[in-house]
Amino acid sequence: MKKLLYIISPFLIAILIFSIIILFVSRNKDRGALQVTSAPLSKVYLNGKLVGQTPLCKCDLNSMIEVGDYTLRIVSNEGNFDPFEQKITIFPKVLTVVDRTFASQALAEASIISLNPLADKNQSSISVISFPTDAQVFLDNALQGQTPLLINNITESDHELKLTREGYKEKTVRIKSALGYKLEAIIFLGIDPQIATTSANPVASASAVSSSPKVIILETPTGFLRVRKTSSVASAVVGEVKPGEIYDLIDEKSGWYEIKLNDKVNGWVSSQYAQKQG
């Protein structure tokens, strides 16, 4: 690799610390980098193909990944944990960082951090989506709002991003914003272990209810996502959903999720703009 504008920090121990790098490389302009860490160590698959084990960094010129959308699957080498599977996008000359801490379903944590190029090269922003939603977002210890959240006009610098929600473990990541990019952070919060062991606690009871598979709607170019009657772009539209909204997962097919839109209507959304949880 010829040159790095930003350097990623080492593997986390207690608090996850991320830095995002932009890869200024004259060659392989249609490739990006991917780093995956996990606890415990795990196998990493892209579109069903084994690409290595954690800690994994496809970061040099010979190993960088072609730009595009991928299904990332992380399978723990230890314990009887469900695999972690998410859609990710590899952008040109950008490092996407994924971390997974395996535990029982309610206690597990994960983070996906990436940079999405903006049309305005003089702007910088941060998009934060969390599982569950309505987590408080602090940027450099200043409260910004609740997830899902878009923070505009961010200075090009190192920042600390912290998410808190009652009943869940606090999550802190260190990030580095860059002009011309929107930093996208998808954070999966783990239940506070003390609350999880108290069955009488209403938060613990709620976590048990929410353990069924969910689908969260991601950002789209239009600001909304059409819900169709069947899993086809030619199918009739039965509704619209917005980024950050979460729905029960009913079924899934290649490239599509069926969601419970309301008490009377189910519909299908493109998995390109949605992610499955649970």
C-alpha cells in the first residue's frame, strides 16, 4: 500500500476503538479494504466464500476487495453461537470495519463502520443507526439526539462516538471523519448483563420479546423504501418505510425480506436497503 491518510487503531480489548482510513492508491481504484475482528476468533465469509479468519484485514493492494455489495458472515470458532450475517458495501479506496462480540443473543454486540462518498467534497457527516433504536448519541461527550440520527457539518478530525440506552451496555467507538464522506455507523447494543439476569426487570422481559428476527431499514437515495406485494421490482407497491424503522421479519429470499408492515399487511423490501437482526 503506497499511502494511508488515516490509520485504523488496534483490536479492541474492553471498549471498541475504530478509526477509518481512506486509501489513496493510484492503482486498484475499483477496490476497497475490509477489516473484521471478533471475540472469540471466527471464520469470515463473503457471499458464502471463506476468505479467512479474524483478525482479518484485506488491506493491501493484492488482497483488497472489488467494490460492491456483499453478504458478510462471521462464524465463531468456539461456543454454540448463531453466526453473524449482515449486508455490507465496499466503497472504492475506503476501509470498512466490522467487529462482532459473540454471546447469547441478547448480550452480543457488533459494529459496522464505513465511509460513503458524498457529492459535495467539502462536506462531512455521520449517520448512526442502532439496534435497538432510540439510543442516545453523544459526539465528543455532547448529546446529539437519538438513533436513527444524521449529524451534518462535522469537522474533519478524530471524534468519540458514544451510544447509551437504558437496559443496554454503553458502546463507545473512536472514529475519524473525512471531508467528502459520510461516516456510517451501525451499532448493535448488548443487553446489560445485570438486567438480563433479573427476569422481573421489564427491560429484560422486553429483550426476550424482541429476540425474534427483525429487519431495520437503511438509508436510501430517496429517503424511503417501497414495500412490494411480492419479491420482485415489478410487483405492486403496498406501502413505504423509512430509514431507521424496524419491522418483524416474516420470510426471506435472495435479495429480499418479507416484513410485517402492519396488523393487516405484509410486504417485501429489497435487502440492499435493509439489514436483518437476530
